[in-house]
Amino acid sequence: MAVASLFPSSGLRVDGNATNTLSSPFVSLSLPNSLSIRRRKSRTIALALNQPDSGRSDHVVRKAVSTERREEERYSTISEEDYAENFRPPHITDVFDISPRPSTFCAKTSLPLPEGRTTNRFSNDLGKMFIHEDDRVLLKTIKYASPASAGAECVDRDCNFHHQWVARAGPRQKIYFDPEEVNAAIVTCGGLCPGLNDVIRQIVLTLDCYGVENIRGIPNGYRGFFEENLHDIPLSREIVQNIHLEGGSLLGVSRGGSKTADIVDSIKRKGINMLFVLGGNGTHAGALAIHNECHKRGMKVVVVGVPKTIDNDILLMDRTFGFDTAVEEAQKAIMTAYIEATSAYNGVGIVKLMGRQSGFIAMHASLASGQVDVCLIPEVKFTLDGPEGMLQHIQYLLETKGRAVICVAEGAGQDLMASLSNGATDPSGNPILGDIGVHLTKEVKRHFKDIGVPADVKYIDPTYMIRACRANASDRILCAVLGQNAVHAGFAGFTGITVGIANNHYVVLPIPEVISHARNVDPNSRMWHRCLTSTGQPDFA
């Protein structure tokens, strides 16, 4: 049996394309030319990948080799060959024998080029519009001298530099789909996030530029594939033209979903051959399962992800859309808490922000505001009581400054509320968190009541106001480019991949490399140290 049929998302080329693989810049130049596909196969492992309804991100088809690893895996031996193999995006020709055709895309007109033409009446010079197949981006650029260096990401104890080349995103001269035969679908999963409509709009507009006419939206996440009362939404340039002026999602969202088999049954029934999935880690795990099931059934379908998480917790990405808007919108809540705390006698302002597993929003919002005295994130444990506890520090702030402002991520301090947890999970399989904002508010009031000191405590939770707002200018640009690159990747034949921005360049990444675990704030990173320098808070051991 061919390798590709066993591991359709492993990124391995079948024997017929071995020459292309070995001549690719994604393979280390030090590799022997005689290296065979069969030898490379042994480096790929397949784990059970179940349906996307769990929403969990622990479904991985091949071994991820990202440098952002768990501590116990940090110093495993990883060769540049491993990087080349794992970061090579899977392609539809890994499984199917499809010949490429000239691209119909033109960046200088909203209309597709007529078949066989490379110029149009709008422009006689397309210039350097297409990227080269072998263009690549260096994922990491810092060479750390020591594992003890602040923020060091080392893959061995000597902190040797490894070249991690990843595919550059963008339009290519050759495409693998006839636009007239494309039946494209877009689905938005998980919770709301600023920028969803911007991405939907750009996907539709770019598909239109290629000449695609059959575009649909799947309503309310993965459940839109199988619930009888939900109907597909026709999409066109006219329908999406102004949707970016509002927050939310034109298609609606939901968490969880059906079994992979049910979704793929629906894809086959609807004739979809190009699927764009917007969501976080759990949604991408589902997209990868769909990708594998489609290829297992011999369906010529490409599945392209667009990372959507307001928490900015997806591996290898500089940032995900919605994050910048969230940090900006959080400033209003923090400033309100500051004014309340400053205006009151012994005022304490508490702001809870998004961040289930990662404290990026709280950290960046605190640093940006300059008014936060204490920033609490899931990655750094803290205590409330005792001489080194947070409550003692709040007391000190009131004694010296007359006010205190606390910014806390929603996933912080969950160990302090373990007795209140019943082990329940949401439809995506995520643990239902205790409300740390309410808990801190109660504990601060209790502390000052016990010591006989009046304190005016105000609690603000702007979560849903932030999630539902319109994206800011920075995020709108990011959304536009991600939406365009998702379509370019689909037409280029990449599947089981996601698009993103890494090292300030737009890239195509295999889904397993970004979902092995959540990206977290490194307590030893320079950014966290910068936040601590701004707040002046001690360790709450």
C-alpha cells in the first residue's frame, strides 16, 4: 500500500514525487541524495484521531517537532531532516494524481483572467505577483547562547541553532483546481472573535478573483453540516461586501459538533471540494480529522484552516486575529477600573480578561495600560493569604498609593477554586472554569473586612463586549491577508494545513505542528519580565 494512503496528512510524497521532495529547500542540504521515501516513513507516527466534537487539541496524526515544547520534551534530539519533513505542508498530489494548470488569479483586477491569458485590460504587466514554489520562511531567528538566556527556546542542551524552514504563503503560478468546478464552503467554529467577518469577506472576494461562483457558508459551526434545521448560506461578492463593518460572524458560531464521519458524509452530499475552517486548536483538530477522512474515502477535497483564537494561544504564530483588538478594547476596562480605584477611598479595581490557558491578553493589556499593579495569568501560580500572598501586597498598595488595580486572566488561579469545580466541560471539551474575578473580589473584600480597613472594590468583566466588537485596523489587515492566503493555499493544492504569520511573514503550516498543545506565556520570557517591571509586583509564592 502506498505511504500516502496510510498517512494522508503526514506530508510524505509518494514514490513518484520523490525527486521533487529531495530537491526541495525544505530538506536539509546535508542530506544524502540517496535518501528514500521509505526511510523517511519510519519517522512519522500515527496516533488515533477521533471526531472533532470533543474539541480537544490532543488528536495528532504525526509527531510535532515545534521548539515550543513541554518541559519534559524540551531536549529531545531533533534533526534538521525532522524539521524539513514535519513542516512540509501536505499536498493533494500526495494522494491523488492531479496535473496543475495555470493560475486564473490576478491581483490587479477583481475579475478572473480569461483562460489562456496572462494579461488583461486593467494591466499589461503582472510583475512579481506570484511566489515561487520553493520560497521559504525561517521560523526562528534568534540564536541563544545558553538555555539560561531569558526566553531561550533550545532544542538541545547546547542550544544549537536549528534552521526551521516553512512554506511561504501566497498565490502560485500553478493551481490544482478548475475554478468552474470548485464548490467552496466556509465554516466558523468556537466562540466569537473580532475579525471573523473580515476573514469570511476576504475568502469570498479572493475566490471570486479566481473565478469561483459556487460559494456557501456553513451555519453555526460544525453542527451546520448535519442539523436539519440549519441551511447553507449562499455567499457572493455582493453579499459580503460590507459585513466587515460589523462584529460577530455572518455565519454564526457554535462549539462542538458531530462525528467526523457525519461531517464528511455531508461534504460528499453537498459536493464540497474546498473547505475553509476558522477556529482554534479544537477546531483545527476537527479540520485535520476531516482532511484525513476525506482522503481515506478517496475524496478530492482540500481542507484549509485559518487560526482564530482571541487568546493568541496557537503555536508558532506571531499573533492570531482578534488578539490585537482584544488588547486595545481591554484598555477601556482597565482605565475604568483605574478611575474607580483612584476616585474611591482605598479603591481596588479588578478586571477579568480572556485567557483560559494562556495569559497573553492580560499580560499585553497590563503592559499597554501602565496602570495595572498586579497581573495574574494561568502560567504563574499565586497565593492569596500569608505574608507573601497577593492580599498582603494589595494591602501594601492601599497603604502607600491609596489604590490598586488588578488584571487577571480567566484561567488564572483555578487551583484556588478546586473545591468549587465539579469536573464539568463545555461542548468543546474544555473544563468549565471557576470565575476567578468573582472569587478575587470576594477574597479582597473579606481580607479588608477581617483587618477592619474599609476598601471599595469594583469588579469589571468586559469579555463579551470585547468578543463581539468590530476588529481594529491592525487586525483587519491581518484578517484580509489570512483570508486571501487561505484561498491561495487551497488552489495551490495544500490541505490539512493552516495559514498564519510567523516571524513577520505569512506562512503555510501543517495542522499537527500547531495543535500539539496550547501556546503559553513563558514566565522566563522577556515580555513577562517587561510586564513585571511595569506592574512592580513581587512573586506571590
